[in-house]
Amino acid sequence: MFVLTEEGREYLEQGLPEKNLVELLRRGPLELSEAQGKIKNFDIALQWAKKNRWVEIRERKLSLVSEPKEFPALEALKGISEGREIEEKLLSTLLQRKLIKKEEVLRAEEFAGKEITALTPELIKSRLWKEVKLKPYNVEAVGKRIYPGKRQPYLQFVSKVKRKLIELGFKEMSGPLVETEFWNFDALYQPQNHPARDWTSTYQLKNPRYGGLPGKRIVENVKRAHESGVAGSRGWGYKWDPRKAMQLMPRAHGTCLSARTLAAEPEIPGKYFAVARCYRPDILDAMHLIEFNQVEGIVIDESLTLRNLLGILEIFAKEIAGAKKIKFLPDYYPFTEPSVQLSAEHPELGWIEFGGSGIFREELTEPLGIDVPVIAWGIGIDRLAMFKLGIDDIRYLFTQDLKWLRNAKTVI
Amino acid sequence: MAEKRKDGDLMPTVEFSLEDLQQLLGKKITAEELEDAILYAKGEVESVDGDVVKVDIKDTNRPDLWSIEGIARELRGSYGVEEGLPKFSVAKSGVKMKVDAKVERVRPKTVGAIVKGLRLSGYAIKQLIQLQEKIHQTYGRNRELAAVGVYDYDTLRPPIHYTTVKPEGIKFVPLDFEEEMTPREILERHPKGREYGHLINKFKEYPLMIDSENNVLSLPPIINSSLTGKITPETKNVFIEITGHELERISVVLNVLATALAERGGRIYTVEVLYPRKKLVTPELGAKKFTLDFEYSKKILGLELSKKEVVKLLRRARYEAKISGGKIFTKYPAYRNDIMHQRDVIEDIAIAYGLNKMLPEPPRLPTIGAADAREEFSDTVRELIVGLGFQEILTFSLTSKDALFRKMNLEEKEICEIANPISANWSVLRNWLLPSLLEFSASNLHVEYPHRIFEVGDAVEIDETQETKTKTVRKVACAVADTKVSYEEISSVLDALMRNLGMDYELRKTDHPSFIPGRVSEIFINGKPLGVVGEVHPQVLNNWGVENPVAAFEITLVFSV
């Protein structure tokens, strides 16, 4: 069984090139170049017309020498397109000229009523699928297990929290993993002898050991806040040591990003957040990581009050933890006053400590050039993440277990 | 910010009997009611077991709340049982403490008090010891800034001398021991000596508290003598001394202890502390003063309070207050030292009002949210690589030199090193991600292959030009581990990523000891060398214990300082 190729179909519709040439020359000889312009596929036409000795070229002129009665090739093309039998010799010429090709479908009678497995393009094109029966599969068997590319589930959860915060109008902050104690502590009004600044509570770097300090104005302001107080405060009343402030450390909390943002002329009103990788020399166990993410941020505006702070915490509890009931507890941070802890009743987990918040002390904001209230907040999403991921060991947030990652459900 | 441990400070947990609280309070209270009531003392109930209650006190600057006596005093205010400044009667004892000039360089300050007429039960003594411990740990910074000594006053022969002694200069029996020991022996052999010896062992002479008949009271801040330092239910009168470096801090501690004992029915007597050039009479229990702005207070609270209401709230928080001329004039108890700004008083007003009685009001501010550009770019990269069939992983950025260099066949170079690592495994900040990926693959040796994994994360490089002498670099690393991997495959993953990010890049043949020679290229993006792609060297695979070939690339995506 043969079918026409693209070229074969073209010739059947528009005539064989050699036929077109013969017909053109019936009106008399032509300049070679003139004939060339009038005939499509001229080279092919000339080749076949010469081979059959129908034309000759003399002094660059082309003329008809014998006119054929018929064009068997054309007849053959027509025959094939109509499914008639064609003599062997002609078939081989047409195959050689690539005007026809072997059709690779099996004959209908070979198929008819048979059951086959694979539906092929040929079956569809030839419509032979009508003659066959496609074998039914065991459609209730579970598919073979494959492992798609996918997000790390905890990071994916963090992304969702981030998206939520952005929807709530917060701009994302970012900053260096290595900080000076200045930005991590001093600028936050945390005194230099505070136990949080102890060898045992925070990491310090031994190489490089010291960084630089920011502009003189800010450094002087911070020094004054610690030593004798600013904004009506009595300060911590000790001699502030710039060298201590230059000590480098991997950041211990994300609050240093808020300090940097405040010092860099933030938008007022402004809302900012960060998901910050933080480091603390804790014992690594099911409840503690030495390296973890903190979600926190600030809200800046002249109009802010303690009731606004409670309002923000309430939104986080509802929007992020899905809590219906919440409770506020007094809290303490060296850099906020008043300070409030948020407990939220999660539908499944029960009461969880979900967030902390406070209004930054004026001893912190004034030295950084901010003269309006700044609400600082942090939310603890890890407990929630662990619940969503169905794990009870916090180390699984950074899991090294590929099998678990592959099988973990996408967080919705 | 949401941490149980308060930013490096141990949060004091106070254990007490509910029945005792009721007696001190003069009021019946159930464990359930305590949940809400304790908020007024900045506490949170941690556990209730029958009559035994444990409470976390949030404020690390309020040692007066670290005892049940102090908590009860605060709650009497919030319940309206007893409002305003707590009153303590103080009488003179005439007892003198002489401070030798020699203590100046060692542990220069001391204050003292006597509380008489006590009948302490075993339980009350335990409470006293608990309070002492909490103060030592937190407010006293592990005894460095304040150490408490409590003695049976009737065993002492005043005046008391605060002086120094040579390490072998005296012998006495320390608490919990039965033999006489020299100070040096105590530092070497007594558990407390070993724990706190570092506070004094650098000095030629150690601090010593001794009475007029050369009976040792204590070796501050290490240990009391067993002769004078034992408090029992028979003890009627106690002498308290505090040593440290700042008068203000140790005075607060003294006031906290003396007033806690006064809550147990004792009467406070002053002591004359004779420094070489001045005399103090302690404890000084007169009220302290602070003035704040009325309008500012209301503005911060967001509450429309009348003057009368503010005064009432402050009295419930154990202040005295008067409002005139737009100012709130307050007096507050001498056992507090935490008020340095108006806000500190405003918080007490808020707590007395009740945080849960306030109506939360979300701020309505016209702000527009936005992701950080660097994070957004990272997410785009993650999305593309996930699309190429890779599993995202998350690893720690703290690692070891061994992982970054030796295992990777690399010469050591300068990187960020932690001075106080808790383990050598987490002692440096990584400068590239690929070692983390190899470690990951090695921990999943028998998990079905191929391992197609990637991480987008931060690394830290030394950069002298930056304020932090480092720069944080966002990188992406991508690896395939399988029985057969090829450079061709990983470079087409790289190509797909780069083309989709619209980044012009070029691969230039290079030598890199972590990769197989002839199968590694440096990746140039816009003419800058920003990454590497290749087949990992089998020696590196052996070093990690990875048993399948690995092809990988790593690129620097963004810098930030």
C-alpha cells in the first residue's frame, strides 16, 4: 500500500513540472532564462523532459522536439491517490522521485475485530481504530511511584506565611548573617553586661573578630542612651565600650534587621517584616535548634498605641495560626516596653505561645532618628509548621531524610 | 522574640504551695483563677500538681516578683485587698559592718540588714533558698554582680568585718562539709568552690565576711560557714549581707530579701555599713519617685482614662500617685529598680488595667506589602529548578572546616569562624553549598536513585570592605547522584536555568580539585566568574562516603552586605 508524499500531492494538484514545461514550449522555443522564470521546479522539469528526449537546448534556447501523448507518472499519482493498482516500473520511478511512500499501517483485514494494546498515530490517522478493539487495563491499580521535583515542605510553609504578611501590607527586610554586636544588641538598647551577650548565650566570631561601626551620629546617640539616657530615660548608667559593640557575631535574632531599617529612614507609616536565619549556642535536641528562622517585624506610625499592638497580634493569630480565641500576657524584652505575649488557641494544638510583641523603647528609637512609636513583633511559626508537617522533632525542619522529603505532603 | 528563655536570661520559675499563697493573700483562690490572676505579677502558670504550683515570671528585672511572698504582695494590690505602697516598719539595730579598704579591688561593695522575730517553717526556708538561687542566677549574674549571705543572727558577734584573706590564711567548716578547710581548699574541693571559684581565684586575697570573734560568716561569693550560715525552723533572727560591684544592684537585692522575710512576719532592722570614707545605713526602704506625662501615658495606652482611674490603677500596681498639671507624680517601692522611662510605669498601668480587658484595634495604615527583591529572585530560581525535577532541601549554614575543605579536596582558606562553637561540626559559616548537598546524599545512601537535589541558601565570605567584614551571598547548588551521571546532563540543567533566567553565560574549562580533571568548567555570567559545574571527584565522593557518581553545579545569585 502506497500513499502520496507532500511533493506527490503537489504535482497531482499543480501538474508535473515536466508536463508544465512541455505545455509551455508548445507555443514555441524560449530563452532558457525566460522559461526558468515561468516554471515552478524548473530544474526538475528540465531534467525529466531531457531524459525523455522531449526537449533540447541550442544556443541557450529551449525547444520542444517530441510531444508525449501522455504522462504516465501523473496517471500513476492519480491512480495511487485513488487506491488503484500501479505497475511495478512506475512505482519504482515514483518511489525514486520520492513522490510516493509506503504506508505503514497494516491492512484493515489484519486488524478487524482484533484486540490491541497500543493506540498508534497511524491507527488514528487511518481511522482503522474503528476496526479494532482496545484492550482494557486494570485501571484500579495504583500508578507507579515517581518523585517529582518539589519544594522543601518547611520552606514552603514559610513562603506561605511570607505571602500572608505581604498581603497584610508588610515589606520584606533583608540583611547580613554576620552582624556587629552594635546592630544585634547595642542599637536595641541591650546593655553590654546583659547575660544575652554572654559567651554562653550568643555566638561570637574569632575570625574576623571585629567589624566597623556605623556613622558617628548614630554611635554617639546609642552611647548616650546607654550611659546617661535619652528621651527622658535615666539610661543603664555604665561606661559604654565601642570595642565591645564592634565584636562580630552570627546574628542572634532578626531584630537587628528592624534596627537597621529604622536607622535607614524607613517609610512612616511603615510596616516591615523579615524571615531571618538566626544562631544561638543551644543544645541541639527535639525542641531546640542552633540555627533557626525567626519571623518578625515592625510597624511604624505616629498614631500607634498599645491597643494597636494587641490588634496586630490578634490578626496574626487569626490569619496565620487560624486561632479563634486568643489571650494576652504581660511579657518582658530588654528592648520593648510595654511588652505582650500572645497565646492563641489553635483548633488542634490547643493553647500555644504564638507571638511576642512590644513597643520599642524610646531609648532605642530616638538614637536611630525615629520619633514616633514603633511596634515590634515576632511570631513563632515553627510549632505551627511542625504540626502542619506532622512532626514532633524540630530537627526535621532541616531534615536530611530524602525519603521523608519525597513522601511529605505539600503544605496547603 | 517568641522565646521561653528570655533573651539569654533564665526565666525564673517559682515553685510554691497554693495554700500558702492563699494565706499570704488573705483570700481563697483556685488554681484556675490563678491562671488569670498571675498575669498581674507578670507570671504564667507553668504547672499545677495538687497544691504545688510552678509559675514562670517573665520579667528578669523584677527580682521582687521571684518569691511567693513578692507575688502575693503584688496580687493583694490587683485584688484590691491592699493598695498603694507596701509599708514596712524599719528599726535601728545599731549593728555595724566594717568594710576594709582591701576589698576595693576584689569585690568592693556590701550592704546588710537584720530581720527579727521570725518563725520560719521548713517550707518558708525552702522559699527563701529558692529566692536566693533565682537572684544568684539571673539578677546576680551567677553571683558575679550580687551574692547573698543569710545567717542565724544569734550565732554572730557583731561588728561584722568585710575584709580579705590569703588563700591559706584561715580555716573554717563550709556548709555541706564537716571538716575545716582553707579558702584555697574550698575553691579546689567544694562543689560551690569549683563552680564559682573563677570569680575570685585571680586575686591574691579572697573576700571574707567575719565577726568580731573571728568566726567566719562566709567566703563571698562562694560559700557560707556551717557555723553561722545554717537557717533552721529554730532560727528567730537573721542577718543578711549582699556583696557585689554596684551599690544600686546589691541594695535592690537586699530590699527584696528583707521585705520578703517581712512578709513572713519579721521586723526589719537597719545595719550601719562603715566604708573607709562613708557610712551607709541599710536597707534603705524609703519609696522611690518617678514623674511621667499624663497625656503621653493615655496616648501610648490608647485608652481614654480619667485621672482618678489612672491613680487607682497605679495604686493597684503598688504605687502611690498624684496627678496635677498634666503630670503623674508617682512613688514606687524601694525593692524595684526597673523604672528608667515613662514607658516602664505605663506598662504597669496597662497590666493593672488588664491586657485582656483592652479592645484590640488593628492599625489601619496605608502601606503596600512587598517581597525583598533578593528573596523574590530566589523564589524564581527555586521554581525553575523544581520544574527541572529536583527536590529542594534545607541544610544548616554552620558547618566545619573539614566539610568545606578537607573533604572537598581543597586547600583551607580564610572563612568565618565561631569563637565559641558548641561542637566542631558547627564551628564555621559555610562559604559554599555543595558540601551540604554531598553530605545530604551521603546520609541517604540507600534511598532510591537518582538523587536530584538542590538548595538555594546563604553562604558567608570574608570581605574587608564591608562594615561586618563579611558578605552574605545567596547561592544555588544543584546535584544529581545516580549510578550513571554525566557532565552533559548537569550542564543542560544549568543551561535550562540560565536561559529561563535570561542570563548570558559562558563555560570555561578550569581546574578545580573537587571535580574530575577535564570534566569541570567555571561559569561566567556577564563576564564574571560566578560558579562551577562538573562531575565531582571520586576522592571527594570517598571522603563523604557517597557511593554513586555525582554531577553538580553551584552559582552565586546575589550579594548582600
